[in-house]
Amino acid sequence: MKTIKDSVHDHIEVDGVARALLDTPEVQRLRHISQLGTVSLVYPSANHTRFEHSLGVYHLACEALSQLGIEGRTAERIRAAAILHDIGHGPYSHNVEDVIERHTGKYHEDVEGIIDGGSVEAVLAEYDLDPDRVAGLIHGEGQYGGLVSGELDVDRMDYLVRDAHHTGVPYGTIDHGRLVRELRFVEDELVLGEGNVQTAESLLVARALMNPTVYSHHVARIGKSMLRRGAERLIAARTDPRDLRRMDDHDLLVALRTTERTSEIARRLAHRNLFKRAVWAEYRDVPGDLLDLDHEALVDYEETIADRAGIEPDGVVLDVPAYPKMTESSTRVVVGGEIRRLDEQSPLVRTLRQSQLNQWRLGVYAPAEATERVGHATEAVLGLDTDGTLISDARPGLYTTLDRFGVGAE
């Protein structure tokens, strides 16, 4: 058994298959992948890694297994899935995942090719565990998959608390101890026991508050967009996207620095000399046909906006986030002896959904000296209703939407 001191859960005891997996290259690689990617550009202490998080998920999985009375090979399989659940992540975690998926068809949950034929498969074989069944748990399959990947998974319980701890933002602080203690299997379905509607709501509220404050902070989104552009250019410069997927954060920065087409992006990221917001548009102001742009259409718009603004094509980044989701709202809770979905039981869900939609923003980013021109070009090209969406350091009168919340433009 190995005991590891953790900043969130104190001492974590690692034993069995998890202890053996811990020293595989696939898991050790996670020491060099930041949990929150470009969020550290906003919160300097947000420098924790996927390795720390994986240990936390393993720890909570062990507590859940004890609470639920799950033992034997099934328990070992779940522990293995918990420690391995993030080995499919590319550099900077989710920041370049869309680029990787577009070129390889693989998301971070797709770990089969990473497990097969390597040291992870050898360890699983030593403990007589089927790699396909472990990979299935990481996908959320089967009765026990929801513990690793689902509405009540230990993954979410750890990252909310851990991200709150390392950013210093308290909104993600949840009572993960109670959440684990109240887990039940009812008719083979993972639920929270009777009297826990508010416990389930706490997950929902924490995620809803952490999203605009941390995960979708505009500076983090700008950095993420610049990283995505750099990754696309690396692939265009003949970097194999499968190799990009297996890079860590340091590998990606070196590749960006040493490739001519991406060296300027690397310099800006290293010096925190990021693009600034030229447009920050609310959902209601964005034409519907802009919400589902494919990559090629998005690039065409960027080039058209740049041309109209009279700047180089590389000087415009269009950032259209997905429609906000709230997967936690489908959490099952026992109420009056019946299993009910949280969104059927809690009026808070409707309010939080509207809040998330109100927080949604389309962003257009450009070098600081070009934001005004790019903002007006975007208005013309995209047909935005820009009353309250244009941002310009040179013309403070255009800070409308942001002024209401006391937020300046960066």
C-alpha cells in the first residue's frame, strides 16, 4: 500500500491494481497535463494536474465502493477505471479536445487504443481484469459505469472541490462526503437516497456558479481559442494529430515555439499577451445559423471579418460556445419512495438553466489595437444586433452589457 498526501482529501491510500497502475507511463504522463488548462492565466494558483485529480477520483471511488458494499473483482475494476479515467486527455485537457476529435474521431474517454498493447494492459492482465470492461466503465457503461462517468460520478465530485480549492473560488465547494454517503443502487440505478433533493441541487448550483467564474472566464476562453488555433496550424504543418493527442502541456508549447506558423501564438501565450475581446454577444443577439457552425464555416467568417477590418487573417478568432447543458439536472433522487429526476422535482433547475443561457456569450477576439475595427466588421459580417455587445478600449461608451455587472474589457 502507498499513502499519498493530497491537498484536498488529506491522505489517500492506494493499493492493489491502482497502486500498480500509478507508475505506468500513461498515468504518470498526467502529472504534465494541467487540470484547468488556460484558467491559470486568470487564477495563478490553478496549476493542479490531471494526476492529482485522478488520485482524488480514485479516493472517492473507494469511499463509494465501501458505502455501497461493492467488493471483489468488480470493485478492483472500478478502482482501475477511476485511476485511468483521464489518460485519454490531450495537452491542456479540454482546451484542444475539439481539434483532436475533429482530426482523429477520439474524445478523452476513448481510452481503448491507449490501454491496448501497453503497460496498462499488462497491469490489468496481472490482476485478471478485462481491459474492455475497464474502458466501458470509463465510458459510463453498465450498472456501475455511473460511478465513474455519470450524473452522480466521483469525477465531478472531485473536480468541483479541487478546482475551487486551487482557484480560491468558493462556489465549487460541495459536501462530497454526504454525496458519497447517500449513494444508493435502486433497481440497478445509481441514485441519491431519500431526503437528498437539496444535496443534488448543491451539485447543480456549484457547477452553474463555477462555469462563468472559472471554466468559461473570458480570459481563459481567449487563451483556449489561441491554443486551438495553434493546434490546428501544427496539424496543417504536418504534425500527426495522433501524436498531438499524446503530447503533454510542455510538448505542445515546445512544438508551438519551434514551428514557424505558430511561434507568435506561443510567444503571446508565454507572455500573457493575449488577444482582447472585440465582441461579447449575448445569446439573444446572435442569429440562429451562427450557433452550429462547422470548422470550415467558422474559418471563412474569421477571414471575411479580418478582410473587412483591414487586418491579417490570423488577427481574428471567432469563438462560438455550445448551447449550455446541465447534465446534473437528470440526477435521480428518491422522493417519497419513488425515483425521480431532479429536473422534475426541483424548481431550481429551471432558474439555473435560464441563468446559464443568460451567461452564454459569443466572443470575437483580436489584437488590442484592432478590436474596434474588428468589432464593427463583425457586426456587418455576422449580422449581430450589437446593442451592448461591442467592446473597445478606445471607446468606453460601447461597454454596455459588461458595465451592468461591473466587469471591464480585457
